[in-house]
Amino acid sequence: MQSSTEVFRSGRVIDVRSDVVVMPDGSTAVRDVVVHPGAVGIVALDDAERVLLVQQYRHPAQHLLWEPPAGLLDVAGEDPLAAARRELFEEAHLTADRWDVLLDAFTTPGMTDEAVRVYLARDVAAATGPKHAGQHEEADMPVRWVPLDEAVAAVLGGRLHNPMAVMGILAAARARESGFAALRPADAPWPARLTAKAPRS
């Protein structure tokens, strides 16, 4: 990269920068990048092999989407696993004793640096204490436990559209075939998320 300029700062979730990039032939091109703090998602699987989905309104898509619990990595220095535990508690009032890395991905690498890590959470139980009071889109999120095979059918049938749901459900179904033996530990390195993101002010 030859140079980089911040062209928009939202003060909320995203920023936009404009990079001058040197191409393999030596020429240069300008590429706009949506800067994103990254996120974690949780495929929570109970003893009956049901996956937990929450429904949330997503304004850019203008749809109510069924998706796994998830949240931004917008707290400086916060460990991704700690963030996943927090999101599972806040969005579903659940805890889990067993955690593994299910997958890492870039959501839209042609336009944003958003990196996501999806965990598989098992040995799930109801949390103690008061429930988290969500705001805005999170104030009223229906929760549903769906058999994993039905969730796979919903993905392939075009009824689930959230990318963490699509990736996570298909990965969980594939991992189940080997008894989840190939999954990485919850504290596995995450080299794709190259730099820590500072919280938005």
C-alpha cells in the first residue's frame, strides 16, 4: 500500500478509508475500505443437537433475520472468547462450559476488513441473575431452538440469510460428522485478524 487516508468517521461502528494500492505491474489504484472492528458469533448447540437462533432486525438489509448470538469486538483489548461469552449471556441469557473455534472468515473482503470468528458453544445452561436489557434492535429478540438438520435445510432452502448463520450452521453440521474432533481450541490464534481495533468514541 502506498498511502491511506481516512475519508469518513462515523463515531459508531464503521469508518471508511481510501488506500492507494500498488498493483503487481507497478501501477496504482485507489480502493475504498470499510473499516470494521470485527465480530464474534456463537453457534450454541444443546444436548438434543438443536442450534440457538435469535431474530433481529437488520436495517441495511431491511429484514428480520434469524441468526446466532453475535456481537462486535469494539472493546479495546477484549479477548474474542470473552466477548462471545458476553454476547451469549446478553442475547440469550445462557452460559456454556465447552467452547471451540468453529470457523474464521472475512465477511465481505472486497469492501471491508471485517473479520469474524464463530465459536461452537456446548454444555449450554440457563444463566443466573437478571437478564440483560437490550436497546434498539436488541430490545425484543425472539429466541428459537432449531434442530441442526432443520437449520441446514433452511440454509440450503434459502430461508436463512445471515452469513454467520449460514457459515456456522453448515460448519457445525460438517464438524458433527467427526464428533467435533477437528475443531480448534477456543483460544486458538486468529492470524486473519491482524490488528486490534480501537473502540469507537
